[in-house]
Amino acid sequence: MAALFVLSLLWALDGLGPDLLPGLRPSPVPAMERQAITFGLYALLAAAYAVKRRVTLPDSRSVAAWAGIGLLLFAAPVLLSAVAQSGVSQLERVAIFSLTPVIAVVLEPHLGNGQQRGAGALIAALSAVAGALCIFPLDLPGTPAAAAAVLAIVIAAACAAVGNCVAVRIAREGEVSLALSAAWASGAAAIAFAVASAVTEHAKWRLPSGTQFAWLTIIDVPALILLFWILKKMSAAHMTARYILAPLLTVLAGIALEQPPITTRMILGTGLMGAGAIWLLFAPAEDISGSLINM
């Protein structure tokens, strides 16, 4: 649980980076280029570690599976969010992505490790969504284009949930070194982001500044290391709680730094998100196979 909290904290710090370090503001690295650099750097580090450990190379089926997980878990949510950013604000995207744990709780018994959460886990995830909507209000789309943008973010959240479920299941099967798995998944995501950057940002691929590169190596890459490390230690439903914890930590940090007027809606929202995340993390699992046998 501590690793998940640290991962969520790193995500929150990533969002607060420009405010904490104003040096990140001048000539920022374009979003897709930054993602390509981050995932490419981590892929190289993971591959180097695997070579040092002399791990056995996986077959083509395993390589394709982990590359697909990288595209589904990392690339698809970011690319879909980028497509929809003109129709959905950043705060609204945060609210919609809070659906990720709900989707994971529902789909994990079918895509994941054969365990289902009790009804309490679903209630906890829905409570967290209600809290997120209190803090990040979601306006009803008024045009077909806006509705399509909202749908794209919902699909992005579903991709993240499905990617988590499949990644946890395959990681626990233990057929491939986790370092190599991370290398293939991150490498596939890096290629997808590099292509997206070349098409949409016309990237010139200049090296990040010293401050920006330090942020990548201190915040972004360690977050990926933690994410892969906990794949074998937590369920997908637990892992997706980071989509609640990270924005909650960001909100709490914002309150501490900016000291805005505290409203009833803010108190209710943070309370529901915090309670929902804690409840979700400690909700007991049930063996779905046993449940099916008893039916």
C-alpha cells in the first residue's frame, strides 16, 4: 500500500511541477515528446537491467502481449485525452478518469486474476467518483462534438482499467521477467508517443533542460518503476485507486499552497474521495471461480 501511495504522490507532484519549480515553465518539452522520452528512457533502463541479470528472452507471443499492454495502459489513455482536450477541460478529465477503479472492479474477475471484489468495493469506487464530481464538476455536453470528446475520455479510462487488469494477470503468471516486460511495454508506448509527437507537434527533438531532465529522472521514471514493481503485489482494482489518490493529493496540496476558501462541497468531495480510496484498498477479494462452482 505504501508503494501505491508513493506512486500517487509522484503523479500528484508531476501535476504540481510547474508551480513547485518555475524553471519547468520556460521552453517546456511538448507533451507527447516528453512522454516518448520518459518511456524510452525507462525502456532502456529496464532492458539494461534485464541484460545484466541475464534473463531468458521471451517468445514472440509474450513480447506482443506486453507491447499491447503498453499501448493499452499508457499510450491509449494519453492519446485519447489529447484528442478530446479541446472539448473536455483538464478538471473534467480528472473527474472522468475517476471511473477507472469502477471499471476495474467490474472487469477484473473476467480479465484479471479470477477474483472479484465484494459489493463494498464497487460502492467505495462509486463514492470516490461522487467525491471527484464534487471537486471537479462535469458539465453536460451541449454539442455532438462535446459528447464525442467526453466519450473519448470514458474510453481512455476503460483502456487504463483493462490494461491494468490484463497486466496484473500476465505479471502474476510469471512467464517473463518483469524487467523485460517493462522494457517491451514501455518501448511500445515510447514508439506510439514518438509517432504522435512527429505528427501533431512536429517535434524537433531537442534535449530537455537540466531541470526538466532531472524532473523526468526523479519523478516520472521512478513512478514507472513503482508501477511495474507492484504489478505482482496488488490487484488491478487496488492499483487503479491511484486515479483517486493522485488527484486527491493534488487537491490537498493545492489547499495547503493556495489556501482557498473552504467550501462544503470541497469538504464533501475530499471526504468521499479519501474514504472511497481507503475502503477500496482494503476491500476483501472473493474467489470468483468458487462462486461460480457454488451457483
